[in-house]
Amino acid sequence: MGCFALTGFSQIQKLEVQTPFSFSVYSLNNGLTVILSENHSLPLVTVVCAYKVGSAFEQDGKTGMALLLENLMFLGSRNIGPMQHIRYIHRVGGELNAITSWDRTIFSQTVPSNQLPLVLWLESDRMKSLNLNYTHVEETKTLLVEMVKNQKIEDPFRESLLKFNQLLYPEFAYHHPLTGNEDDLKNITLNDVRDFYETFYKPNNAVLCITGDIDEAQTLRLVRKYFQTINPSKKRPPAPVFKGGYKQARSVEVMTNKDVSTPGFRLGYRIGSSYSNDFYILSMIDYLLFFGKSSRLYQRLVARNKLALRLNGGIEQRIDLASFKFFVLSNNEATKDIAQKALFSEINRLKSTLVSDRELKKIKNMFKSDYMGHFNSTEKRAMFLTRYFLSGRDLSDLAKELDRFLSVSTPDIVGIMNRYFTDNYVLIDIRTQ
């Protein structure tokens, strides 16, 4: 595959990685990163337009801004009316989705490959000229306020989760809810929204990933046509405020909620960043404890001893911070206490006893199957590449990524368990009365 001399682009990478697909990375002169991956097995194309912004980038007193903007991105731009974006995609038989998290906002569309120009036009128009007016902002704020109110009513475990996150992530940027706070949403102004949009939803803070039945040179020409005239943000998008140096201290709290029908507990440990080598080992621990009905915690708490009505958890990443969480619901206080002791028993077993070669091989096979599953459709491939890029990791490292996970050894697991799964944990004891 050769290089293309196209005005307006500087090629920053041309990669032939040892994965089921190859991809190329370019940069438009206005700062937009473009990732392309050809696959002609089906006449489909996926376009992901993602921005490096989420709830962690919000200011105290203005929470919910990122989710508010996600909704406003469908209410029209200079050439597109309210909700027309969705109707255009559905009219050509396409599918679309939008996701906002702590550190990213992602818009995804999968359409017949001959509709690629349509999607690029839709995405570029709202990047260039989103229609932000008082009516749209106020109506969307009202919808989000109602959503927050409904969550409080419908999810009796919401308050325990908010408290749990505050203890695990003391910095405001990392622990406030994605939906925002009710009072904050009500007080957001039109100027607040416009400033947030002009700062974060611009090409120099975005990545455009296109996968599927495409011709690379032609696709680059289309990207240049629709995106090169969009000006970058006049402000440098600020990073979340994190003072650093925080060390997890043990914290145990009891929360009583009469609306909770079953007791339970939340347990959490601060662990190594997803940018560290420890993360590969922690991922294997995640699979050992949680993945599949043969996983250690499912067998101990659900299948064998019937101690848990609900069990979930694992690694949670919030930009450069990460935690390992456990959430257990039980029938009553007695079984809850037994479940908690059983959970600590399983943690301690991993700290002191080597995992068998057979069990480690099993979870590695599961992990490899799931990892390779990221590549078996245009949409999954586009999302995988986008998320990897937004994580800040070098895309050229993808060739070695899977091997790093699969090279984890049983002594590695014991070492990491003893490093992070100490007595410095956060425990929320959830009681019904």
C-alpha cells in the first residue's frame, strides 16, 4: 500500500500491524486525526467521530455538560434540521449510536458503503456549525433533569454508587455523575454551552475513524472536502484537573436505605493506571474473578454457595486512574456477611497461591477470543481503534498488544495482587434498615 500525496494532509503513520487488519493514520492540517482501515468483505462502512471530552472535563457547578452536548448534537446545524441526522441515517438503512463517558464522546454510524459522503457531510456540519439556541438548550436541560430525577426513584443503589465513587476518586473531575447534578443542569446557560462546544467539539480535539468497504485515496479526498475548512478551537482544550499524589486509605461506611429490598456491599481498590504494564496482569485477574460461569467469584458466591443474588464488577478506567470494583447483593444480612468473607477469601487465595497452568490457559483463551472479537465487524473495529487512540497509547504498539496480555504468568498475578489488593480498600455496607 503506497502513500497518497493529497493537499491538506500530513501522513503521521502507515501501519501494517499483525492483527486481522491493517490501518493508516493521517492528520488534517486543522488537527483532525483520521484513521482508515479497508475491509471489502461486506458493502458496509462505519464512521466514528469522537471527541476527547466527557464528564471529567466539566467544571464544578456545571456538571452534565458533556451529556447535554451529546443530545444537542442531534438538534440541528447549519444545513441539517433537528433530528434530521437520525432520519438521514435510517433512511439509507443505516444504524447509529452515541456514547458519552468520563473522557470521550463518540458518535458512530454504519451505512452502505455508497453512503459514506452522506455521513461525512452530517458529521462535518455539526462539527462546524451546531445550532445552539436558547430553546434547544432549555428543552434538553429539562429532559436531563427529568432523567436524573427518574434515576433517583428507579435505582435505589444510586446513592451508594455515588458515595463509593467519591471515596475511590476524591478529585471532583473523576467522581461526579455523568448525568450531572440536578441544580447544575438547571443553572447551565446558553453561553456556557457555546463555550464548551467551541472548546472541545472541534477538529483538533477529535478523531475520525472510517472502516470497511472504502478506497483509501478516495476516502481521504472526501474527508478533505468536508472537514478541511473547519477551524480548530481557538482555546487549547484543557485537561481534567488532577492534583495527583493521592493514596488510597481504608474507608468503611454503612448506608441504610429503606427503598433497598436486599442488602449488599460495594468493595473497591485503586489499581495501576491503564497506561502501566500492571494493567495487562490486572486484566487477567479480572477474567479470573468475573468472566464466565466458571469464574472464581461466580462459582464461590453464586453457583456453589448461593450467597449472591447479584454479582458484578471488575476493572474501571477513568482516564489515567483505575479501580477494581466488586458489587454483591444477597438475600439477607447473614448471607451478605458470609459473601463478604468469601470474597475476601478469594482475594487472599490469589495473593498466596499460584493459579494453575490449566486455569491460566483457559482465561487467556477466553481473553484472546474476546480481544479478536473487536475486529469481526466494521463497527467493532472502528470503535476499538478509536478507543485505543483516545487512550493516548501509540497505535503502532497494537502489533504487540495481545502478546503482552498473553505473556502474563502466574507469579505476575501473585505479585500484582499483593501490590494493589491490600487493606487500603473502600467498602460500602448497604443495609435495608
